[in-house]
Amino acid sequence: MSVILYSLCAADGRRHYSPHVWKIIMALRHKGVRAEVRPVSFADIAAIEDGSFKSVPVLNDNGHLEGDSFEIAVHLERAYPDGPTLFGGPGGQAMARFVESFSQAVIHPPVSAVAAMDMHALMSPADQAYFRAAREKRFGMTLEQAAATREVELAALPAKFAPLRGVLAKQPWLGGQQPLFADYILFGVLQWARITLPHALLPADDPVSAWFERCLDLHGGVGRSVTLSDH
Ligand SMILES: N[C@@H](CCC(=O)N[C@@H](CS)C(=O)NCC(=O)O)C(=O)O
């Protein structure tokens, strides 16, 4: 029996910072599945397992390979039916796709820009070169120019969390009375920011910050186990 999760890691070999990997670290703990988290760099991704993967997370669950965070969660729900549910049924699974889409379309892009230079600082020289080329192509500007938008992006960010804040005024988790994979999707983005940025992304008195702290307390506080950015 062996479960391996491949995870993008800083040059220090300790700071796992990928938002998509964090969704799965939480999902594995939620299901009570023990896994070895194996650190990789950008350069290592092409050599993971059968060489067919272009991004992390990648999960090897006793020989079953899965390479997209949502598909990994669907696999875990199917493979470990005795553990607590990650979706709360087919409707919950379908609606978690909306949360993923919201996270990718609305939250991910500004955090990418705000964290660009801080992420770069955490990487090995080889990953820095890869990351700079890939992100400058995606952004259509240099990393430095993307980072120069950070004050504007940071100021606009709390309003973008309004949909989550609105739900949290009525219930403690997106999942209702308990966290579900939908919570871990948005947790992943904030955890990425927590690990890479030298400052908080949202004000401490924001209900979203209180929810994030509750997420950090889950599953034996696994989210707090990563050393914070000190660069
Ligand atoms: N849809 C994928 C996206 C995963 C993804 O973009 N992972 C990033 C790390 S956060 C990656 O591995 N990127 C590889 C690259 O940029 O070459 C998922 O949710 O698993």
C-alpha cells in the first residue's frame, strides 16, 4: 500500500506552495488517507511517474495515476467511500466545479501577480528561469511589471472574496456545517499566498480570514506545518 503525492516545492525542499497541491493535501487528510508528499521542482514534473504529466499535483494511489486536482478529489471520493465525503453527493461535486471556476477566474490571477516576485525568490535558479519565461508569456509583461501592480491588486482583492464572505455569514464552511472539497479549493489559494507572501493577503478582521484560520486548524493543523515566508 503506497500513496504518493508529487508537490511543487521551494528550493529549501520544505515549502510546498502550490495551491492545487494544497487542495489535495487537505483532501487526503479529510479522507484519512496517509500519503508520502514527494517534493519536485518545475524541471522534475516531466519525469514524474510515466512522464505524461505537465503539472502538479500528481497522485499515485497504489498504482492508479491521476494528474488534476479536481480529478484526484473525484478519485479519492470513489476509492475511499468509508471516509468522510468530499462533495456531499453528485450535486455537491457539480457545484464544487463552480467554486473551482470562481477561484481560477477571479482569485487566482491577482494572487499570481501579487506573489510573482516572492515566488521567484523561493525557487532554485533553474526553476526561476523556467518560471520567469512561462509567467512572462502568460502575463504579457515582465515579472517585475506584474509585481508593480501589487498595490492596486491587493486593494481590489477583499471585494473579490465577497461571494465567500456572503456564504460565511450564514454558515461556517462552504460545505455547510463541515468543510468539503469546495472549502479546500479556496483554502489552496490563500495557503499559496500565506506561504509565499511576507504579509497577509486579507485584513485579520475579515470573516474570510477567520474561515482561513479554521481551515489551518483542520486535520491536525497540517496547513500550519509549512514554514512561512521569511525572505
Ligand atoms: N488544473 C490543474 C492545474 C495545476 C497547475 O496549474 N499546477 C501548477 C503548479 S500550481 C503547475 O504544475 N504548473 C506547471 C507549469 O507551470 O509548468 C489542477 O488543478 O491540478
